[in-house]
Amino acid sequence: MVMLALVAVLTLITTHDVTELRWIGLLAVAGVPAVVAPRHRILGPLGRFAEVVIVALAASQVAAMATVGASLTPGLGASAMLPYLSVPLTVAALHRRLREAAALLGVAALTLLVSGVLTRSGGQPQITQLGYVAVCAQWLVLAALGTVAAGTLQRIMQTRGETKPQPYAEATRLLTQLRSVARQLPGATLDPGGISEHLIEELRTVARADRMAVLSASGGGRLVVLAQAGVDRVDWETTLDADSAIADAWASQQPQTASRSQARSHRGGDVSALVVPLVAGVRTIGLVTLEADVANAYPASVVRLVTALTRPAALRLEAALLFDEVRSLATNEERQRLAREIHDGVAQELVMVGYGIDNALATLPEEATETAEELRTLRGEVTRVITELRLSLFELRSEVDRHGGLAAAIAEYARTVGASGGLRVHLSLDESTARLPAATEAELLRIAQEAITNARKHAGAANLWVTCAVDPPFAQIEVSDDGQGIADQRPDGRYGLAIMAERAERIRGRLEIRPRHPSGTTVAVVLGTSPRRDSVRDSV
């Protein structure tokens, strides 16, 4: 409509003849199908072709009238109508009909040529007037450029729409791909510990190593030991800001050799150390550390052999770590969701039931002593269930804090449960500065929670002993009570034992259940081999 008004004003200024506005009316009629049904397979293109033909015919006629009136240089009057040529061409391009736009441009050029030959101005065909030819060529080029620009804009908008899908649709697509890829993996494993142990076995075939380990990054700028092998257990240097080959290899992404051990406590003697970074793309995801108790054990040829094995292993380990993180996030989110639903649903309704019982007791006649006693018993049972729900909510929300550590999380849970159950809690915590993988810490926390809960609910104990020793990759959690023993526990308690066994197996740990002397039960989960303390720590 704006373009129609513009060409109408230009036509009046050029010809000073109101009758020439008939072309504007014809354009308006021809444009109706393109406006009403722009995407119709027949009506839309037909209307646009009619517009192009009318514009070309009107351009030559308006140019002739302007020449007769001597208002413009011969032929330049065509510029009054030709701006409208951009309308049908741009619309076709925006509807992604580039072939139609090219055809419209060809029809416009042909119609202008034929009309210029048939229409005479000053006794000569209009096509011979330089002004007419120049104006037609100018507007045809501008219309073509506008068509190309409109087509490019449409493709950019379409590409942006395709590259920015809805978050949940994108998540669904990626998770579906992850499920398909995981099923096709050799051995169908996405366990970081299993992949690390397999890498250690492969490295043993190409390089001598009295000690070796696979380390990966964790929260707080420290490294965690995924797997290790050797005669003695090694307390590897896990800080990335220390002066060590481990820190250098992580920062440079290049293999590093050293003539000193990468352990925090080493007995001395000749040592050769090789640290190879596990690089996936441009990101360092872990390190492989090898040590031999001889000098010059890792020449350039051995370094090349080790690197050839670690390069593909880095991709496998990255996939496993990412999958582990996704699984942990999904599990934590589900636990939080369940906690919210229980708190806002069943817990609130039980509180209202308790209030109702309290109101019934307050309004009960004094002579209804038997009914009052039954209501008090019911109120006590409701209070017990509410307490159980609150403890369940606390368990669902409990997580291993990145800075607090596993021992702190277990201690907090033991104190809370002990206070609610009237248990005297005895804690023995020994946790090193090194950390276990986040998924492993989460599973150990759940095992400890289940053992503590079983002791409170089923054992009838008065005392609870909780021992937590963590010195990666070794960990031992032990929960003991002085209750009635495992043989007399209820069936739901044994179901909890089965859950603990499944969790221990998931992290390649050992679950031990044994009677405690003189009474009670001890539940322990052990991960890795027992640490061999050096003489300094033994004396302490």
C-alpha cells in the first residue's frame, strides 16, 4: 500500500494527468491475489506476474506522457512506476521462491523491451531513447539486488531458527544420541574406573612401571585417582599448583619426564617418572603417571608408545566422565524433586492430620478416657511418621559438599539421625586432602546413610559408631551398633542391605556385614586396598 501511494504521487508529478492513475488501480487489483493468498500454488504467482506486466506497461506509458508534457528528459518518466517492481520480486524471494523471482525479473525485462518498441515518443520508438533504457536498466538491477538480499535474509532467519531449538527438544535429541552410542560402545561400558583400569593394563605391555595411576580433574582444582597399580599404594601429588611434573603436564598438555617421584611421601632412591596428559580436543581431562625405581626408564621411544595408547583412551575416558556427570545431575535433580513433592504433599497432609487429632482431644469430654487414650496413641504414631518423613527429606537433600568432603557429610547425617532416634553417636573421621571421584563419594554417602538408618529403625540400639577413613583411592566406611543384631531385623531392613550391596558393586567396592561383639551389627564398605602408612604417620 505504501509503494502504491508512492508511485501514484510520482505519476501525478511526472505526467500532471489524473487519468494516468488508472495504472495504480490496475496494480491494486492485480495485487489482491498475492495479498489474500501469497503462498497459494497458483493465485500467488499469478498475481505477482500480473503486477510485473502492469508495472512494465505503465512505465513506458508514463514515460511517453512525460515526454509529451515536456516535464522530463525523454524516457526518464519511467522512473515514476518502476520502483513498484521491487514489491512482487521481494515477496517471491521472502517466500523462498527464487526461481519464481528470477522468472518475474525476466518477464519484467521482456515486457519493458516490447513496450519500449511498440510505444512511440516524439515519432521514435521509446527503446531508442537513452533515458528510457538507462532508467529501465537501473531499476532492473536494483530489483535483482533486492531479490538477492531478501533471499539471503530468509536463509539467515531459517538457519537461526534451526540452530536454536527449544532447550528440552535439544536435550531430548542429545540424550537419544547418547543412548544409541552407549549401546554400540565396545564392551558397552561408560565407567571411568573400568576404562582407567583397562588403560593401565595396556600400558604395562609397553612400558616398565613399578607404580602407575590414572588421575582426572575434580572440583576445587584438584585431581582424583581413578585407578592405580603397583606393589605399594602411592599417595600421588593431586594439587595442580605444586612444583611437579604432574602440574607441568597438565598445564602444557605435553608428556613430562622427571627423575623424582610424583608422590607426596617417597622413600628415596633412583626413580624415573613419566606423566602423560589425556587430551580430548583442546581440553585436558586427566593424566597418566608411571614410575619405575630405576634411572632413565622412559626414553623418547617409550614415551611415543605410551602416547599412542593414551590418545584414543582420552576420548573414551572423556565420554565416560561426561556420562557420569550427566547421570549424577539427573539423579540429584530427581532426588530434589522427590523431596519437594514429599514436603509439599504427604508431609503437609500428615501435619494437618496431627492438628485435627489435637483439636479432637481438646474438645473431647472428660469422661471419654478410653477414646482420649486411643487418640493420643494415634497422635504419637502420626508424630513418628512425620519424623520419619523429615529424616527421609534430609537424606534426599544430603549431598557431598565440594569443599566439605565425604567425612563431613556422613558426620552431619549421623548426628542428625542420632539426635532424632535417641542414639549416642561416636565418630572417627580420617580424611586426606585428596578427593575421590564425585560419583564414588555420592555412592559411599548413600551406603552410609542406609546403614545408619537401618541401625536407628531396626536394631533397637543405644550407641552408634561411625568410622570414615578416606585416602584415595582407598576408602572405608564402617557403621556399627549395639542393637539386636542382623538376624532379627525386619524384611525392609534386609531390602536396604541389598540396595547397599548394589551401590558397592557399582563403584567396585566390597560390602561387609558381620556381627559385633558382644551385640549388634557392623556394616562396612571398603574401596581399594588398605593404605600402608609411612613411618611418620605410624608414629603419629
